[in-house]
Amino acid sequence: MRRKNRLKILLIILISIFIMFAAAALLLASFQKSAREAQQKKEAIENAAKLTPTPEPTAIPSPSPTPRPTATPTPVPEQRVTFNPDDFWDYWYSTDGLVTINVYNISQNAVSFSFYQTDAGQTQAVSADITAEVAGNAAAFSFGDSAGNSASGNLTFDNGQLYLRVSTAEPVSSVYPNVSCIMSRNQVVLNPPEPTATPTPSEEQTQVTAESGEYFFPESSNRYLTDEEISKYTSDQLELAKNEIYARHGRQFVTDYIADYFNSKSWYQGTIDPETFDAEQGSVFNEYEIANINKIQQWEDQKASEGN
């Protein structure tokens, strides 16, 4: 019985040893397989590294085309559009006679001018003072006029010709900035409106007024002057009458006979130099004064052309 038990134990031990050897064999086989795969992978990598790469098409240089002459840009001198500012000073008039501008400051960088527009009957008017930057031979601008209209436009300086375009998007008055034309140095005299009931001085009275040291037109700042009362004067007198409106605001004068004339008047106080005054005149005059200055200028030009 004891012997049988020993044999049984020995059999179990042998079976266990066999199982252990089998497991070890399996592990060894797995390890050898992994080692072979790793070795094969290593050899494949080494073989791949030893292979000479196939040259890409760009590896063989191809002939380059001969560079064109324009490959290196040739400097082109910039041509700046310019104009002569001296051609555009002073007064310009629209072809319909309704718009007048006075260019009182201009260079190739900036322009300042007064703008005045009336209706055909010369009963209403708007005005503004405008300063704009000049780019090339043109200047774009926007402004608000004396009636509250908002307008915009541009000036073009072209070989001595001045083109003016101004428009108002939403007018708030019956007369508003609106013009598009080549301006002229020659003023169009509009048909005079119907005479008003305002008394006008006789020719003798006007001579006495001018010679006695009083004003030519004492009410030029609070009503529109009529053609009848203006037309009684000569062109020389009208030049003084026009400058009288400036003198009443303290403008000084560089022309000797005009300066002497106003210096002889007790009411004249010349305190503002011409350059400063002209730069601010858009805010100095009211609508009556602007309208009257332009009307007097029209009659002054007409009288001068007639030799009066």
C-alpha cells in the first residue's frame, strides 16, 4: 500500500515536471520568435538605410530659362500732377450767374475759398467758408452753409480752368449749394429783381453821402441792396462802397488810396490785417453783407466795362 502511494506521488511529480518543461518550452519558443522578428525588423531597417534613395526629378538640374529684362524692375519716376496756384486766385463765377467763389488762399497743398449762391431773383442766398486739402490737381470737401444745409463737392484745377461741383443731399432751405460747371472769370449779370419799396437816395444824395464822410450804404448789413441804388455810383465809388462793408468790420487795406480813404473816416478802426481777416471772412459777414458784396461787385465790373 505504501509503495503504491509512493508511485502515485512520483507520477504526480513527473507530470508536474513535464508540465513545467512544456511551459518552459513554449516560453522559449515565444521568446525565440520575438527575437527573430526583432532581428528581422532590425535587419530590414539597416537594409533600408543602406539602400540608395531614388533621385527625385529635381535632383537632376534642368536648364534655367534666360531671365527676362523685366525680371529686375526698372525704377519708374513718379509723375505728380501739378498746377500753378497763381492761376486760381480771387473771384470765379458760375455760368448761370448764381454761384460766386473767392479763392483767397491757395497752394499745391491746400485751398481756402468763400462760397456764395443766390436764386435767380437774388432774394435769398447761402454762403460758407471752405478749406480743403489739395491732392494732385483736385480738392474734395464738405461743409455746412449759413442756412444749415450740409453739402459736399470738389474743385479741379486744369490748365487754368476751374471746375466746381457741389451738391446737397437733403436741402433744408429753398436756396442751397448746387452747381456743376467750369467756372468763369466773367460774371453773368442776372436780371434785376422788381424794385422794392425801400426808399433809394437820389444821385445828389449819394454824392453828398460819399463826400460828407458817411457810409455809402448804411444799411448794407441788415437788408439787400437794390440795383437802382447801387447803379447810381461809378465803378471807382463802388469799389469803395464794396470795401466799406469790409472796413466796418475792422479790415486793414494795403492799397494806398483805399487805405487813405477809410483812414479819413471817423468811424473806421482798422485793427485786423488782411491775411487774418480774409481767412476768417466766412464767419464775419452775414447773408445780407455777402449778397451785397457780390451785387456791388457785379455793378462795379459792369460800370468799369462801360468806362464809367
